[in-house]
Amino acid sequence: MKRTALRLAALATLGLLALGGPARAQNDAMTPIDAPAQPGAITLDTGPLPGASTPESWYRQYGSEFTRNVTVATLTPFLPDPAHATGTAVIVAPGGGFRTLSMSNEGWEVARALAARGIAAFVLKYRLNQTPPDMPGFERSMREMFSGAAGPPRMTPESAMANLGPQTADARAAFALVRTRAAEWHVDPRRIGMIGFSAGAMLTMATTLTVDDARPAFIGYIYGPLLPLTVPDDAPPMFVALASDDPLFGESGFDLVRNWRAAHRPVEFHLYEQGGHGFGMYDKETTSTGWFDAFMRWLTMHHWARPAG
């Protein structure tokens, strides 16, 4: 029973158990859908994923849209009314275990909420590890991936750079594009941050620690692993949100937060009693639903949620 629970919990990082327990997972199947309209999506210049043969496909689960087998990275702008633009921008990196992307819950909905507050948001659809083209094969590959109920991976800047080469290249290209078109999009190039969820949080951290020309001005680190890392002296301010009942990272310790504090860098940490993994913008009956409002208050405290000066 314990092993089964652990396997189901591990699937949460891939967006397969985003809303709750095993019963919900069994009753809410992944349903293939046509690719939704993505108006304004801009193809990044990182090229196709090397060696990829399976085309991008989409599915729906929990009322949200997911994509997998992304072979070409894109960036989709969500721009505020210029009259209310703060000049701040955020690159949004959805999660999904680098095999799928939770585009609605951890991407578009986050970006729309930021734009409504005057912050330009850009959803990064980064390249993913290939999975079987058919849905049964995809589901089977996920079960096999977690058949050993492996714990969350340890991450160092070196391993992140080695394992996330295409993804960090996509993040670098996203920052470069926003800076190139900053005047057009009413963005201050000095005020571009990044927020990531689960695997997207790992990508955010890898970008922060290993990509000097794309270092964010600030980062949101939402239900990523809190394992120890070496924090540079100029690390950006970090906002962290995690649920204590997160089946993947709830027991991984808080070393990352301690490391940020030890480096005398600003960090805010919200540990919610309940919320599981993958809560994102879902409206749940847990206090984790309030993470976005807390994030906005944090941005306001640092003066990023208002025009400079």
C-alpha cells in the first residue's frame, strides 16, 4: 500500500495528480485534444530538439490543458494595459517533470493574473524529453518511470546545466527576446524576473545559477525541491511556496532557504499545511490557494508591482 501511494505521489510532478488523491486520479483520465490556439506565441531561436521524432501533442486533465513532446520552444506574451504597466516582466515556466507542461494551470492562468496587475508575463513553452506518441504508451512510460518510487533528484548547478541543456537554452533565449523588445512591450530590462513550478522551478533555479546573461532580477520558486545548493553572493531575491503535504518535496528539508539566508540574500518562504503538489492556480479548499496573492504582496514590497521611481 505504501509503495502504491508513493508511486501515485510521484506522478504528481508530471501534472497527473495535480488536484488530489488517488480516487481523483483514477476518475479523471487524460483525454487527447487538438492543439489549442496560442495567439501571439513567438518561436524562439533555439531550433528543434536534437534527435526528436515524435511531434508535439496535447491533452486535457482536471479541466486544464497540457502539452508534451515539445520539440520547438515558444514564448507567449501576456501584456498589461500600457497605461497601467509597471515595467516589470516575468518569464513563466510551467512544470511537468520535463515530459509534459501544465500550460493552463501553471502557465497561461498565471500570466493572465500577472498582466491584470500591470506586470508583463511571458509563458515559456520549453522543449521536453520525448515520450511515446500514443496516450496509453505515454501513461505506461510514466508508470515505468516511477516504478521504483524514486525520491526527488538532487540538483546542483553542474548537474542542472548537464541535464537541462535545451531547457536552459530556451530560458536564455526567452530573456534575450524580452530584452530585445523591451521598449515595444513597455518592459524595464533591469526588472525581468522568472517564476517556475515544480520542474519549471528547477529550470528557474538552473537559469539563475548557471546562465549569467539571463539571470533574473527576482525568482518565484513554487513547489520545487529545497535541497542544498551553493548560492552566489549576487543571487536574486527569491519567493518560495510549498505545501507540507507535498508528496514529492514536502520532506526534502529546507536547506535551499537556509542557503539563501546564509548568503544574506532576500528570501520569503511560505510553507502551507495542505495543498499537495501541483496546486498552481487551481481553486482548492486549502490556504495554498493564496500563494499568488502572497507573491503579489512580495512583489509590491520590493517595488516591482509598481512603476519604477
